[in-house]
Amino acid sequence: MTDGDTPETTETGERASHDIPLPEHLKAALAADWEPAPPMPHPARPDGAPYNAKRRAALSERYAGKTVVVPAGNLRTRANDTDYEFRAASSFAWLTGETVADAVFVLTPSGSGHESTLYVREYASAGQVEYFTSRTAGAIWVGNVPSLADTADVLSITTRPRDALEGDLAPFRGSDVEVLRGFDASVDALFPAVQDSTLEQTLDELRLVKDEWEIARLRHACEVTARGFTDVAREIPLVLDKPVRGERWLEGTFWRRARLEGNEVGYTSIVGAGVHGTTLHWWRNHGAVTSGQLLLADMGAETDELYTADVTRTFPVTGEWTDDQLRVYRAVLDAQDAGIAEVRAGNDFLAAHRAAMWVLADHLHSWGILPVTADESLNEDENAPGAGLHRRYTLHGTSHMLGIDVHDCAAARESEYRKGKLASGYVLTVEPGLYFQPNDLSVPATLRGLAVRIEDDILVTDGSPVNLSSSLPRDPAGLTEWLRDAQNSPAGP
């Protein structure tokens, strides 16, 4: 991290406390004698542009005669003058293919449809003092960025400077407007009267069905994720039985793969060894990795286009299952198989959950843990005696939509999502689990502290479900063979 010795002003025009003053003669010297900066190709995949255009057309149909404004969002402060890494609003990226901060997408009514315009911030060019001094807009600080013309060419969309947004929107501020609020305060301020927009809901419902380009991106995310899991398996011996935060080493190992082949991790990785696996969102990842434990790893790589995988595998860190571990694992695998079989077009979204929960409840009852039968525990009458008792050990739902968000399309209406029907092109997780807390007296002592979750990313088709993450084994023998093969293979990119 630089120490701030280069003269600079903040967004408000004031110098930061650690900046050195910049006299006028130095400003002139810094701005002189520059050639144009080397060009920076736009990083987006140009093969996505036709699909982005189809999505914009679908949105245009929903809002005939209305102005539609979708911002990418802004940088968020992490600490003082350092920011979190920027991640564009999902619906903005879905419509445009762009991922930069401060950009805004606008549909303005035109004839029987709309004109699409992407507003992108222009950066200081060579010959401007800000080229050298601006932390946020100077290429010396942030690297060269594509020109508006290059952006327009790759994304096949009209581009305008971000500074022109307010003036361009002035004629439309009194008309019907839909704004994706909460991502850019400056955009929200342009339309203070627009408070009850249906735009977020509409966009999330449009995003439920993935086109072939999106499915290809999700396949790639799963492939990268599988390689990341293999990296993790390979490095377990480096931390096994050592007094170090082994979970964090393995978390960092997966992150390295995600950054090498994609944008980032799609969410904070969960790497839970032993009892830590019983915490659903174990993000501290500060534990050691010890022989005899199961490792529950819930991780997903995000592509450069922001599509993410979401995969969980649970396996013994030494490759050797105990009888209790294997018994619990097989029960969860049975449940996942039952759930995946229900992921078919026309079925209820909740069909996979009901099938998986019945299997888990049946196992729990056969083990003497659940005092009622699976049918009694799965009774739709939640007030019936024994209804829902299995949830003490299963904890969560079996599925969620997946795509450009790890929990995709969350603003869709319940009737279109949780209580809706599956359609070809949906992608969802199937991830049952059993979790026996270390202090739970209702389970045998030998099971306390055990946790197993198995999660895969499933594409809905008009025929059989397609497991996009199937390259990672799920069966117990396959997992131990994979672990052994990984640890006998060379490391590297």
C-alpha cells in the first residue's frame, strides 16, 4: 500500500492528512510532456453482448413508455481512505456486461421501444494533473481503463460520459421512472419521488431462467471450483496436525485458484474442520486441522463475468472414514440423490427439499434419534404433534437459486420462486446436511460434533437434471480416491 506521499485531494477537494501540498508550478510540471496512455482493451467477453441485448429487450417490454435507471453502484469505504474491492450490482452486470464502479444503465422511451445508454466515468487522461494525482480517476493509481469507444464496441451499447447523466435524464425526470434504488445515492437523489419501484423484483424474475451463455459461465465457475477443491485437498498435509490455523491456509488456497481463473470467490469460503462444520456459516476459519476430523468445505469461484458456483464437499482429512462418519455421510448422500431427482421442469421448487428431508428424517428415526416417523415429522400441518422435529438436525432449506448471485433472484415474488414451479433454464443448489451439535444431548455421544453437507449446482432441463459440478466426486470411495490422487499430483496453476 502506498504511503500517500504523492500529492492528492479527496473527493471533496480537501487534501488527506498524510498528503504533501501540491504547489502550482508542480501541477504544471506534472501535467506536461505526456504521450497518450497505452490503450487498455475492455476485459468483457464480446460473445456476451448479444445475450445482454436480449435481456435489455425483455426489460424494455416490461416497462413500455417508462424510463428505467439501473446503477452499478459505488465503492464502499472499508477503513478511512481504503475501499472494499468493487463488485457491480448483479442486475446491472446482467443487462450490460460491464462491471465498473459508478456506471449507470438507462432505458429511455423511444418510439415503440427504448434507447439503451451506458454511462461510464471518464478517467483523467495523460496531460491532466489528475492523471498523476487522483486516487480514484488517475491511471497512475488505478491503471489505464478502456475508452468509451472501446466499451461501446465490445459491449455493443451506446456509451456516454457519467458526467452527462444528470443533464441527459432531465427531460425524463417528470415522466414514469423505474429506478434500482440503494446502489448509488447520487442516482437515487435524482428521483426522490420514486420509492416504490417494481424494478428489482422484475429484474430478479427475469433472471430466473438462464440463457445458454449464462449456463456456460456457470459450468466454467464449477470447473474452476473443482480445481480449487483439488488444490485444497492437495495442501491438507501441509497443515495436518500442526498448531496453525489450517482452515485459513486452506481458505487461502482456494482463494488463490479463484483469483487465478476468475474474479474472486463468489462468497466467503466456509472451511470447517471437525466441530466447526456444525456452524452453518463458519467464516472465521481459524481452527486447526486434525487427524480423525471431517472437513466441511463450502466454496465457490466467481467468473470474471460474476457468475458463481456454490459447492460443498465433506470428507475425512486423512482419507479414512470412521463408521459413524460414514453412516452420517451416506444418509446425506441418499437425501441429496432424492432431492436431485426432483429437480425437473414443472415440479415445485420445494420438491427437492421435501424429498431430501424425508430421507434424512427416515434415517434419524431409524437411528432412534427422531422420536417420530418421517411422515409425522414432514406433516404439512406444522401444529401436528411431532411436525418439524427433524429440523433440529437438518437446520436449513435444501435449495436456492444460483447465478450471478450465490443466492440468486432473492427479490422475486414468493409465487415465482419458493412457491413456484421449476422451469427449464433454472439453476439451483441441492444441499442437504446433518448437523449434530457438540452439546446436543438428544443424540448419541459418538455423533456429537459431526457435520455433513453435500452440495451441487443443478440445471433444470425439460428432461433429466444436469449436475454442473459433477466433476467432484460425491460417493465416499470416490472422495477418498480423489483426495489421494490430489495429494500425489504436482502443485501449481
